[in-house]
Amino acid sequence: MRLDKFLKVSRIIKRRTVAKEVADKGRIFLNGNVAKSSSTVKVGDELVLEFGTKTLTVRIDKIVETTKKDEATDMYTVIQEVYKEKEPLF
């Protein structure tokens, strides 16, 4: 499955266009390498997503084409969630 579609179906990122944009800016890593939105993901892969002040590391546990909102979190396991403090402007 494509990375951008997985992020949308799993509801890590709400919209596929946003997932594509984040990936194409180099803010998503797949198994330690910068990922493109078209990268193929499979069970066992590790994703690191950088959102502003938050870095989320997840492992892919299941891949399905569609899922209900309640079951979306079964598709991945959160390994680490780190919040960075904003640096002062001056």
C-alpha cells in the first residue's frame, strides 16, 4: 500500500493530500530513510513522522484497504511520541 494511503486509512493523518504534502517535504521516514508519498509500506515497517513540535514513531501491524474509525488504531502501534519545546524567538 502507498504511504499516503496508509496514513489516511489508519487516520494518523486525516487527509491523503495532507499526507502526500508532509511526505514530499521530507518529514516522514520509513525504516530510517526519507519516504515519498508513493513509497510502499508493509507490515513490520517503522514510520517516523515529524509534525511541528511532535515526533511520532509507529510500527505497522496491519494493512487493510478500508477500516472503521474505531478499528483504525489496530493498524499500527505507537512506539514513541516526543514533544519538543518551542525555541525562544530571541
